[in-house]
Amino acid sequence: MPANSEERDLGAYDLVVVGGGAAGLWAALCAAEAGGSVCLVSRKPLAESASFHAQGGLAASLDQADSPDQHFEDTMKAGRNLCRASAVRVLVDEGPGIVDDLIRRGMNFDREGDGSLSLALEGGHSHRRIIHAGGSQTGREITSALAQMVADMDRIEVMEETSAVALVSDGRRCHGVITEDGTIRSPATLMASGGAAALWRRTSNPWGAIGAGPVLASAAGAELADLEFCQFHPTCLSVPGTAFDGALITEAVRGEGATLLDLEGERFTDELAPRDDVTAAILAQIEKQGGREVRLDLTAIDPARFPSVFELLETAGFDGTREPVPVSPGAHYMMGGVAVDLDGKTSIEGLYAAGECACTGLHGANRLASNSLTECFVFGRRAATAGLEEEPGPMPDLPEWRFDPPQPPTREAVWQFAGPQREAAGLARLADDPYLLARAIGSAALNREESRGGHRRTDFPETDPGLDFTHLIYRPDGEIALRRWD
Ligand SMILES: Cc1cc2nc3c(=O)[nH]c(=O)nc-3n(C[C@H](O)[C@H](O)[C@H](O)COP(=O)(O)OP(=O)(O)OC[C@H]3O[C@@H](n4cnc5c(N)ncnc54)[C@H](O)[C@@H]3O)c2cc1C
């Protein structure tokens, strides 16, 4: 039932943004600079987001020997014949301009001794093209700078520690956002509420990454897509039963020479293959070793290049400079989300999505490392620009529905039944889960009867070429539809 406080009118804006990570902050900034009035709602203080934790950096073709075309090829290849080519084209063409823009605004990316940008290498990239800041503290540097820019902007009203609990929608058009404190009216609502990888019990993500955006959007009448594709990062720290279990060790350390070792101390895979391949190799090796985790050897890495990684290891009780550390895959990135076009438009009018909560189809079945921060900027700006074109309509009655967060049994069930390896009987058990997104993930993963990228079915181990470039859409009525995107 709508509580009175939720009915309080918190005002009208040209754009309301839900989320204070890279996508939300950037979109708010772009809209305000274009002359719009913006309200940004964030469940946590602005600095606390997955964006803050990003370690590797942003991918963009900046080196003379590199090109957008080569970035395009690498992204398409990693995405396993499921990337939406038009979205990839936008990302690779607009990415370098975004980097220039960030530098013009005073963002300090790491540089080589000769003053040129320092470019790192990550799995699946044919060139060095990852720009970074503060070594492995890229997210912290970027979000802190953006949060300051947003705070300095008169046209942006920031509501921190305020949660969106529903959207004002009549099923065809969105008119704003309902928070615990009141209702914000706007002709354009932009969901930038982050990913859903913390829905899996073993995760590299902050606990708030539970996919609130897709749940709110679906309840408002929007379509979701590609939910069967979660990326399981190969090298999450494995210390079960502690707070460090699942903590990410960035792929960039493998780009600088860190190796994966079996129980005998031998390498067993190509550490710089795309993530789905490395994850599969680790899972196979763990099985061969009777369930014991593999080790990541960072002893040849300069700790000064990755200070936060070595600090994390030390706090967790490991000396990464002296001994290989135990690692195994954990849920890291949600390729699926709210289905959007290249301007962030969802299937209902006035509702937009950008960043990890959105699904443009850009990442296909397996995201290429460090494409997601670039995505937040490229598609965040496009969605903000498109959103400002919307005209206000008459407000419908407030809906009764309210967001209810997932409980620990849901996270356990999603890890157990929709983890790095799944099969029909387990997935079917998610059909009765109380959390909409757990049901939707189960349904999409059950319907995709093949293995591809992050989606590995033990009962359908092969890739079905008939499903190339075919996306599974989760409709608001819970049905699955197949769609091919231009
Ligand atoms: C440890 C780690 C390392 C990573 N490293 C990299 C990397 O090096 N390069 C890269 O490209 N990607 C990396 N990623 C992925 C990348 O960080 C994310 O995909 C990206 O930052 C997502 O940004 P976002 O703005 O969409 O969401 P987020 O940064 O997750 O922000 C979401 C925001 O929405 C708010 N929110 C959520 N629900 C609600 C609600 N109901 N109401 C109001 N507000 C809400 C949250 O409080 C938060 O402010 C990494 C991820 C992790 C976890």
C-alpha cells in the first residue's frame, strides 16, 4: 500500500536518474550541462558503488597501432556471436572521445615516463588499450572526481541514501520515481542502478548489486534481455567462510605476467584468453584436483603497480609478493538487464537505462574486459541526451507494487542453481523464488538450451549456431520471446 510519505511530492525535473555510479553521475552531468534540471537518487552515498571498486580501467583504442575496428573485432569475438554489432560500433567509435573529454575535465590517468597515457593489457584484447588511474584504483579516482563535478552543478539535485522503490508507470509510459521519501515527477527516468552479480552468493560485487533496476523496470512494464548471461570472473580470492571470499583480483595482473598454477605449480591455461575460457579452464582444473582451488602467482608483479591488490591480499592474510594465492570463479558482471536501444530507450516510453543495469546487447554472451566503464560513459551520455527530448504527460495513480530486496536463501539458490555450470533440474527450482530477477534468470537460462559465453549448461554443453545473435527477452508477463537486434 502506498505509504503517505511516498505520496509526498518531491518536485518535477526534466530527468530523474536512479543511481550514483559512473553511469548515473555521468548522465546527470551531461543532462545538466545540456540545460536540463536533474534529480539524482542514490541508495548509497555517491562514492559507494561498483564503479568505485573498478580496478582495471576503461577500454578505448588510443594507441597509434590500435584502431576502433580492432577494438570492435575483439569485442565481437569475446561476445561469442551474440553481441549487437551496432552497439559495439557505437562503443568503439565514441570511446576515445570520452577519454579525451574526461582528461579535459581534469581526470588524472596514469602516464608513462614520456608523458603518454599508460595503456594496460587485459584478456581478449589484441592491443594494450586499458587506461587506468592510481594503479588499480581507477574506479575510486573516476567516481570521486565525477561526484565532485555533480555536487558543483546547480542544476543537479542529489538525494543520497534514498532508494527508488517503484516507478510511476501506467504500463506504457513512465512518469517518474517513487522513493521512501516521496515521489519525483519527470518525463524521463533513467535507471543507472548497477548490476546484479551480488544476487549470486559468491561474488566480487558490493552487496547492493542485486539488480533493483531490472526488477523496478519489469514491474513498470519494461522488457529485460540476456539474463542468462552473467560473467563469472576467473580470479576471485578463495578463502571460504571469510569476508574476503570472492574479492576480485584484477585481470590486469595477468596482463602484466601473473600466472595460474595447478597443485603441482604448473601452468594449465592461457591466462589472457577471454574470461569465459579462463573460467572454464579453472573449473575443469578444480574438478581434476578433487575440488581444491587453483593458485594465482603474482610474485613477479611489482606491488607498486597494483597497490590495492597487494593491500587486499595482505589484509586477507596472504603475502602476494612471496606465495601464489588461492583463486576460483565468482559472479562478477551481468551482461543482461533492462532491454534498451542505442539511446538507452526501454520498451516503455519515458523510461531509459544505462550502465550495468541496461542491456544494449553490447557484451553479447561474454563482456570483453574493461568495456563496461566505457559503456557507462558512452551510453550514459546518449541516454541523457535522448531523455531530455521527452514531454511530460498526465500523472497516473501511484502503483501499489513496491520493491522487496532478495533474502540470503535467494542468493544461495542463484549461486547453486544458476552458477558457472547449470542444468535444467536446478534452474527449474528458481521458478518459485520470491525475487523476480531470480525467477527471470532461471527462466532465461532454462530456455537457452546450449552453452555460450557465461552461460554453461552441463546438459547442453555445445553451442547451437542456430541461436547465434538471438536474444532471449523476458517480458513483463514472465514469458520469454526470441529476438534478433539490428
Ligand atoms: C570489483 C570490481 C572491479 C571492476 N573492475 C572493472 C574495470 O576495471 N573496468 C570496467 O570496465 N569494469 C569493471 N567492473 C565493472 C564496472 O565497475 C561496473 O560495470 C560499472 O561500474 C557499473 O556502473 P553503473 O554506474 O552502471 O553502476 P554502479 O557503479 O553499480 O552504481 C549503481 C548505483 O545505483 C544505486 N542504486 C542501486 N539500487 C538503487 C535504488 N533502488 N535506488 C536508488 N539507487 C540505487 C547504487 O547505490 C549505486 O549508486 C568492476 C566491477 C567490480 C565489482
